[in-house]
Amino acid sequence: QTNTKIECDKYSNDVKFWAEYRTGIKEFSPWLAGAEKATGEGLSKPADLAEVKALNDKVLGFDKNCVNYLKVLTSAQGAAQKMTTHAEADSEVAALKARFDVVKGVSDTWVKKCEILVKEWVLLDNTVTELNSWVAKDK
């Protein structure tokens, strides 16, 4: 009877951890599909400083979402690790993590490019303002 109770407890915990794992995967997978679509579409080309700043905000928000959703995947993986057998879950998490890494790589590139773009555009905008004021003084 003691062995039966131990087995029932294991099974009960496995069901609980499996549910936590599946919930995390169900939350993560649609986000990942959307993020992959977004990275495939690329970024719009800004026409002025305001658009550059808006694009930068969008990219930073996308990157923040990447970080937050990685926590969801990591939590799901943690729940899977507590199950008695988790080989199938491990391979699913590994596949999702590989796809995530591609998205995060694109996101990191976007963040760097936008950072440079904002700096350069602000510099250009300041130079144009300075030149305009200099020309106005000469008149």
C-alpha cells in the first residue's frame, strides 16, 4: 500500500507539472510565431527624427517582449524537468529555444542599429538646426 501511495503521488505531481509545462508552451508558441513573422517582415524606413524615435521605441518593446517570453519558456522547462519522464518535453523546449534564439538575434541586431540610427539622426538634426541659425544670422 505504501508503494501504491508513492506511485500515486508521483503521478499526481507529474500531472501538475505537465499542466504547468503545457500552459507555458501554449503561451509561448503563439508569441514566437508572431515574433518570427515580425522579424521576417523587417523594419520600416523612417523619414524623420520622430519616426526614428518611434521605431526605436518599437524595437526596444520587441526586445523587452523577447526577454519576458524567454522567462515563460524557461518556467515551462523548469516544470518539465520535475516530471518523471521529460525527454519529449526536453526536445520540444530545445526546438522552441532554437527558434527563439534566431528571433532574439534579429532583435539584438535591430536594437544596435536603432541605437546608432537615433544617435546619427539627432546629430544630423542638431547640425541642420545649427546651420539654419547660422544662415539666418548672416541675412
